Amino acid sequence: MRYLTHRMGFFVLTLWAAVTVNFFIPRLMPGDPASAMMARFHGRVNPAAIHALEVAFGVNSNQSLWSQYISYLHNCLTGNFGISLTYFPLPVSTEIAQALPWTLGLIGVATVLAFVAGTVIGTIAGWRRGSMVDSIVPPVFVVTSALPYFWVGMILILFFSVMTNGALPNDGAYDVTSTPGLTLAFGVDVVRHAVLPAATILITSVGGWILTMRNNMLTVLAEDYVRMARAKGLSNQRIMYQYAARNALLPNLAGFAMSLGFVVAGAILVEYVFNYPGLGYMLLNAVNNLDYPLMQALFLMITVAVLVAVLICDFLTFWLDPRARSRS
Amino acid sequence: MSATLLAGAPGETETPGRSRRRGFGLLRAIRGNRKAMVGAILLVVFSVLAAVPQWFTPVQDANAHAFGLMLPPSAAHPLGTTAFGQDILAQLIYGTRQSLVIAVVVGGLATVISVLIGISAAYLGGMADGVLSAVTDIFLVVPTFPLIVVIAAYAGNGNTVVVVGVLVVTGWSYGARQLRAQALSLRNREFLESARVRGERSSYIILFEVLPTMTSLILANFLGGALYAVLTAAGLQFIGLGDNNSLSWGTMLHWAQSNSALQTGQALWVVTPGLCVALLGASFALLNYAFDEISNPALRPVRRPRARRTRS
Amino acid sequence: MPDAPVLEVRGLTVEYDTAAGSARAVDGFDLDILPGEFVGVVGESGCGKSTMLFGVAQLLSPPARVSGGSVRFRGQELVGMSERELASIRWRGISVVMQSAMNALNPVKQLGAQFEDVMQVHGERSREVVRQRSEEVLRLVGIDTVHLKSYPHQLSGGMRQRAMIAMALLFTPDLVIMDEPTSALDVVAQRSLMMQIKELQRQLGFAVLFVTHDMSLVSHFSDRLVVMYAAKAVEIGRTRQVFEAPGHPYTQGLMDAFPSLRGERVTLTGIPGSPPNLLDPPTGCRFAPRCPKRFEMCDIPPRLYETGASLAACHLHAPAAEEAVR
């Protein structure tokens, strides 16, 4: 139990750190967002827009820094991130709520798929060490794991979209002409649009999982308890799954949690390349439009998503590793 | 060399006596491992291109809008020209320098920081360790790419120094965690005990006993950091947060994307810089993977002859 | 009429394939084990004793492999057998106890589950029978049966080792192979474990092949002793006799290195030098470079000679005829 409370504590601590960083960024950066706004809108700045900035940054010259911080924390906790400057006058939270499902759906599913596929392939590669499979797997996937996400996306677009004259779409989450709804036609459309972006994520990230799982397997296979399992005459399958893979999986989960930052980076770029309306795409647009409230809120949102994923990994580890349950 | 030939337990590092043979052994190890060879060759090729780009292309200033727009590949322009009239091949060659320099600088600085923090955390222990570890974990978990994006947006015009800075600040944490773990496991090994018993100071122990044993991990960290830098810098430049007027592969991709190169049939403008990023990244990744194999006997490739049944 | 040996090893050779060539970690090892015997194998780190053990049990993994020799278990040749053929002998005939139970027991499975899987693999389907047998063996080693539901990390070191021994006895095998099972324990737990093993041996009648670097431990409990050096057996004999009259200078050196608890104070002498490089071993006697009694004949590799008390691979015991030939 202490393990879980410890991890929850870390969750809260990190979240607080992210929020605090968010609070201080505008104060530490050169220039003043308000004047940048003014310059951008050629002096015609809506008082509501200024207020939006104030809420987003917690800027209020009447209050001390400390009380500004407190009200900023309060705003964050209640989901009040101000008004978006790009989608004025819609509040930031509404915008985020629209983009979130697309990101979770595409990136979330693709990443989990890549992890699962990578783990399975890595297990087999590690088990069949010295075989044909194993001599091809490492070099190929070492290379694929070094490919830049966005470039792979662009190559896929080149070969499957441009060269095939639009067989697989490369723009957005669904066709602008179709009507969103719970219809089969719409569903198919969404899936069609998701194929290339998802493939991009799969191709680039699966390599990393395969390699780490394979290495973990090899390390575990050299352990005494695997030799014991052989000495007991257990079947290969049983040894592979219950003795080797079960143990090799644990550090892989931890590795997954640690690499989420990188996954996010790739996801943002993939959304950008495919104009996929998720959180990442929104973030980059916000940057181009100098929409500070939206940018900062997105950063927080993405951080929360990552922290939740890490927490899920922690729970999984707790479930799978009896040592974590009794950790003091 | 002693007669201990049982494959060492994975994760067990070599005893210090070996470090003297490292120099020789390293070169031989690279030559023996195919992945390392490929990675090393790629790296050498890129280094040469970065050092003396002018030997490989007649173009002097790759950024100048000197030639015809969107020309297809020809003898004069082996990869064609961009929408601004720049020779693509020349851009690739001159752009090598920035990408390589960023990779090496970020890799080096990030490794230095992770060594400092990771090893100090392991040795100081207690409260200091708790604080350093918490900081490391926070940096590790918080998705730094969005943070970089936000910071870069505030910092105004893209600037390579800023890019390097944020990459270092966001890239050290993974290495620090690994190094701390290894330093902790080494803490109680016998050769360190003997150094302590001899009366050596902690700083001596850290510098001359611990660090040499950790060189393989530190090297791996450097390579990992360089890989991270290459890919992330390219990504940042691609979305326009680097110095858009500078000459690098990421910036090429940025301009290609903003000119809809894919859709307008200028595929080479898009494909080639990305390919270079991929190759440079792959060289670091291959070397990293190969060193993993070299330093951990459990991971080495094996051949499997069958046992012969003999009658005596 | 003497019983047939449970285990007959002839000329066992194990090679490691390294980048720098093949090294013989075990070079021509011979041994017979009679039913119910306790045979101890001693030697310094790297002499090949653990490798020999795993070679006998057919548990080597690449890059190690059995490159020659024969291992007969109850008359059946094990070398070259396929895994399927070996499976029926594994655990029923020969079981294994390893050095550190923390590493030898699967950390993510309960103890009971680890007993159960080996019984299932050997055809025991009834959960009731499995449970009963598991409880029975735990009681044999003095562990509360509630621990069938425990995970390895929840038990103390001594308990874990005893649990491993219990597991090894599930099918009352003919031979139990033990690789330094006491090294991870404190002296008190060591002695108690050894006494337990001897008691079980008396009750159930299995033979033990026990590898250790601890001379004093093995001297009290083994019937026969094998001393290994640099991949070869250099002395074999009844334990008492080897201790009282060591035939090989290396064995003598080992005895001298251990102080006696009682008796007069003596200066401890170690054995200077270090073991040879097995990638390129010396052509003659492998101990010669460090041997205080080296003489000209030692350039020829010795075979095991009778010394009256034991067999020793030392030319000092060569029959006069052979010595005269040089």
C-alpha cells in the first residue's frame, strides 16, 4: 500500500510543479504578453481578451505575488483557464475538451498498440535468441526507432496519399464534407483518416519496445530461476511466459512510463503533419497565434494525461509485481 | 586474466583491472560488431561532411537564392533545387554541421549534468538524495516537448542557443536516473570497500574508482542524449521554433512543409533532409545498441552448436 | 555386491565459446556417485566446479556447451539427449538446489504455485494430491505450510533455501545436485541447513553432489571429496582421508589456509600466484607454476595416481617405474 501512496504523492507533487512552472513562465520571459497581444491585434484589444490573459497568468497588479499564485492554483483546479484568443470568445476549457478525445483516441490507442505489439515481438525475439528472427530484429528496429516521427509521417503521406491520389487521407480527422455523428459512414471515415497517423506512430515507436523487451528477456533468461525452471523440466512455453516474460515485463512497464515524454513529442509532430485536430495540433496553432492562455492550458492538460498514464503503469506494476506490494 | 569465464551476471560491471585494456578492446569490439561498424562509418561520414563541406559541393553559400526555382535533379543539381532556388544537395551538406554540433554539444552537456546529479544523489544519500531524485523524476515525467514549445514561443525568435539550452535542460534526467541506480549498486562492491578502508577520500573514490567502472553507461548516455538531440532539434526546427534562417536539416524540412513540398511534387526537398536526420540518429542508435551488447555479455549474439554424444 | 552407481561421469568436457577462442571450463572430468552418497566438490572461484555441475545436469546455456564425454544416470546416457527425452528424468531422477534462493525462485509466483507447476508437468493432475505433497515436503524441512501462499521475498534467507530443498524432494529423486546452497547464509543457518540435508538424506536415501568453496563445511558432512583446480579434478577420495593425508600439493595448500579453532597458533600460508588462463592452459600439470614441490616431471600432464588414501593427480605419487622413465 505504501507503494501506491508514494506514487500518488509523486503524482500530486509533479502536477504542482507543472502548474507552478506554468505560473512563472510568463513572468520570467522577456517581453510582456499583453503588449505582444496589442501589437498583434494592432492596438484594438478587447478588454475581455486582456482579462483572459490575466486569468490565464494569474496576473492582477492589485494582488501580491503570493495571492496571485493562490488564485491561479484555484483557477487551475476548477478548470478555469481563461478565454482562448484564437477561438475567441470560447473558453479554453471548451476547446481542450473538443481536442482531447481525438488525441486520446489516436495517440492513446496507437501508443498502447505499439507497446503491446513491441512487447510480444520482443519476447519472441529474446526467446528465440540466435535464430533468424533474432538476427534481423535488432538492426532493423534500432534503425526504425531512430527515425524522426514527423518525417515518417511525411513519407507515408508521400507514398500512400499523394502517390495514390488520396487513397488514404492525410488531412484532419474526418472529411469536412461529412457530418459527424454515430453513423457507420462517419465511423469508417474517421478510421480512414486515422490509418496513416496511427501507422506513423506504430512504425516509429514499436522498435523501442521490441528492443527493450528483448534485452530484458535476455537478461532474465540468464537468471537462475529460469535455469531452475529448465531443471524442473517445465515446457518451453511455460518458461517463456510465466518465468521469463512475466519478469521481463516489469522493467518494460517502468520504461514505458519514463518514455512517455518522448511519445508526446512524437504525437504532437504527427498531429501537426496530418492536421489532426488533437491537443498537439492545437498547441502548435496556439503558438503560431500567440494564444498564451490556450498554450499554457494545453501544456497542463498534456502533463495531466502523461501523469495519469504513469499512474496507470504504477497500478499495473503493483498488480503484477508482488514485491511492489510489500515494498516498505 | 583470471580463469573466471562463467558469463558475468547481467548488470554486473567489469572489475577495474580491465579499464586499462579498454582503449584497444574498444576498437576491436567495434570492428567485431557489425552494428557498431555501420554506426561508426555513418558517424565518420557525417563528421567529414560537417568539417569540410566545401569539398563536396561547388556551392559556396547554400542558403542563397542563387538558382532556378524548383528545378528537377540534374548534373548541376543532383537533388534539384528548392522553391527558393537553393541547391538541395548543398543545403544537406552544409546543414550537417549544425545537426552534428547540436547532437554532440547537447549529448555532452546533458551527460555531464546527469553524471553530476546521478552520482551525487547516490553518494550523498539521505535528504539530498531524496531531493535530487524527486527533481530528476519530475523532469523525467513532465512532458518536456510541450514545455519547450511554450518556452520557445515566449522567448521569441528562434535561436540555436535556446534550442541547445532547452534540449540540455530536458534531456539530462533519464541518464541521471540510470547513473544513480548503477552508482548505488556499485557503492557496496568490494573494490570500493578496499578504497574506503585504505582511507581514500570520497571524491577520490568517485573520480578514480567509480567513474571508470561506469564509463560504458556514461558513454551510452552520451549516445542516447545525442540521438535525443538530433531528433528533437529537428522536430523543433520543423515546427519553426529554431532559427529559421539558419542552415540545418530541420529548417529545410520546415521550409519544405510551409511550401507544401509534398503536394507540389517536390518530394526530394522533403525526403532527403529527413533521411539525413534519420541516418545520423540511426548511427547513434546503432552505436548505443552495439555498446550495450559489448558491455553486457548476456546480450551478445550466439551461435548454437549441438552437443556431441560420445561413448567412452 | 556393491550397488550400481547412480551417476557415472567419464571425460566430461565443457567448453565456452568466446570471441578470443574456446576455453575448456571442465577438462576431462570423471566421477562415480553411489546411491545415498554425499560427494563434496571443492575448489576456488573459477575452477569449473559449478560449470561441471550444470554440465552433468544438462543445464548449460550458450556460450557454454558439453563438448565431449559421457554422463550416465542410472545407466542412461544424458549427453546428447533431446530436451523431450531429458524431461522425464528432470526432477524425478535428478533435482537441483541453487546458490541463492532469492534468484532461483521465480519472484512473481507463490511458493505453492512453483511446487505445483513441476508436479503438473510430470503428470500430476489432481490439485488435492499436489497440495498434500507440497505440504508434506514443507513439513519435512520444517516450514509452516501456510507459506505455500507466500512469495519468495516474504521468506527469510534460511527459509528460502529450505523451501528450495523441499521443492527438490518433491519426487524423492535419486540424486540432488546442490550448487553452493549455503553461501548466502550466515554460519548458524549454514550448519542447521547442512544438518537438515543430512537428516533428509538418511530418511529418504538420495545421493548428493554438493559444490562449495567452503572446505570446513564440506569436511564435516561429505562422504567423499573431490578437489578441482583449473578445470580438472586433482584429488578424489574419502573425506576423512583426504583431510588427514592430502595427496596433492594444492589440497595441502587449501588445508594450510584454514586455521584450526583449537590447537596451537600457526602462521597461515596462502597459495601464491593465480589460476591459469583457461583459454591457453599450461601444457603440463596446471598447478605446477604455483607448486612448492614442482620438479622436472611436472612438464607432463599428470593422471590420477593412487596414493593409498585417495587418488591425486600429482607426479609425486607416480609409481617408481614411471618416474624412472624421465
